[in-house]
Amino acid sequence: MKDKNLSRRKFIQQTSLVAAGTVAGVLASNRVFAKAENSAARKTLCYNENMEYRRLGKTNLWISAVCLGGHWKRINVMKQDFDENRREVVSRCMDVGINYIDACCRSEVLAYSRALKGRRDKMFMALSYCGKEVRDEKYRTAKKLMESFDSLMQESKQEYTDLWRITCHEPGGRHSFNTSCEIVEALEKAKKQGKARFIGFSSHDRPWIKFMIEYFPQIEVVLFPYTAKSKEMPGDSVFDALKKCDVGAFGIKPFASNSLFKGTSAPDDPNGQEDDRRARLAIRYILCNPRIIPIPGLVSLHQVDNVVRAVKERRELDVAEARELKQLMDESWAKLPRHYQFLKNWEYV
């Protein structure tokens, strides 16, 4: 055939054109997909063009790349009325495009409900009554879980929650299969009644989290520890299950229970600038994983601004930064409080 006499140069030219056309097609389709994503993100709550947003799995919510964790450790250093502080921090979050609050205990739910009074529809907010959920054996039936959920909804004067995320045992494997079923039954009931838009849970137990994601398609969101020392397990990772089941994920304890820092978080702390830099290093590292959204506790407007700065900074750490962060996290691991030793089990996720 004539084609057999095709010169090598001609062959390379033709195949290069075909390859170029294929690449162009892929790039074009990627641009269309990216454009669609950007269009959806722009419609989210508190949208700010300077903030990055991530799709929260099958919820199809677009959530800011860093959010407001419910815990307010070290807030005593602020020397400010507590409710005033929470209102100001929430307002700053809104201004900069942070659009999700994770409230996981009664005190947090009540505090953030007050902070959002008159503007509840402006942010996404999760709810958990950790003291009266399945960690307590009296609350391991769907009926008792719904009772505690309804009581907190009423006390906090909320008509709905964006996410009911039941707080489970740190070693979730301590829950029986029947308890797992009761958890999902309660979550489903709250969703069907219109009280919870989306449903999920938090735990510190990797195998159990993976089991729950894969066994119960009702699960839409999970929360688990993810620090600046965490990384995706090469095989059989929780992230494999997240991807397969399209489940969204928030990362708790991004600063390893503040073990990363030198100072106290007080506005006039001499270590403030160094701790800000460490916080940004940690957030940048965590954000390199596109399937996780870190939710640090933030006690000041300055801390809000600092994590936003981390989102804007160059994402990938250079060699020197990576080496330094590893050393900092090794030091953090060495001084973890006794009740946070479990974080060492989350180096591979």
C-alpha cells in the first residue's frame, strides 16, 4: 500500500497533528468543565472572588477551601465579650468568603446560632449534640438521637441545619453494626422531615469511616483528623472510598490541637508572627489534597485573615518549606497532650 512508503518525518508530522488535536480536545473539554464549576461556585453563599471553593461531594454544595471550626480554644486570650467575639469572627468570615461553620457541641451550636441571628441563611452551618449522641450508650437508637437533635434545634431556635453530623466514638469500630444502622436511620429521618439538608458523621477511626461510607450510600459528608503530617495512604485509602462514593470531607485538628505553635494566640504574643507563618504552612500543605477542607478553630479577626492569606499563597511547598514543616510536625508529635495521641494514627489516611 502507498502508506507503507510513508516517510518517518511525514508519519511523525501526521501523528503529531492527531495528538495535538486530541490534546486540544481534552483541554477544551477541561475548560468547559472548569467554567461550569466556576459558574456553580459563584452562586454559593458568601462568594468572594478571592476565595477558593471546593465541591462537597454529592451534596453539590460549594464550600470555601478553609472554614470555621466550632472549637474556640484559647479564646480566653482575647479579653473580649464572648458573643461579641463570635459575631465579629463570623462577620469577617462572611466578608472574606468563608461560608461554613462546623458546630459540634451544644455550646457551639448555641453560640453560633446567636452569632448568625438575623442572617442564618447567609452561611452554611453544621450541627451535632456530641454530649447526647452515640458516644453515650443512652443515645444509640434512632429514637433517642432524634430526641436530642430536636431538643437542640429547639433550644438554638433553628428551623433547619445544613448538615447533621453525628459525633461518633473516636474508635468508631466500638459501635456495633446495629448502632451504625440506628445512626443512619436517625440521619435519614431528620433529612426526610426537612430538618437536615445533608447528613453525615465524624469519627477518628479510619477503617470504620471507610466501612460507613461504602456500606451506607445515605452518608454524604464525613469529618476526620487531617493534620500537616497527614497524607493519603498508597492503597485502600479513605480517599478511595470518598472518591468512589462521592462523599464530601472536612479535616479536623489541622494544627494538631495547637501543638504546632509556640505562642498563646494572644494579639500581643511575641510569637504571633511566627505562629501565623506556621499556620499558613500547615493550611497550604493540607490544601494540596483537593478532597479535604480544613476547619481550624479561629478566635480572632487576624486569624481569619491569616488562613485566607494561606489560601491565596503559592500552594505547593518548596523543598525548604517541606523540610521545615516536617521538622515542626515532628516536634508537634513529640509534645502532643495525652488525649491527642490518637492523631499519630492519622499520618496515613
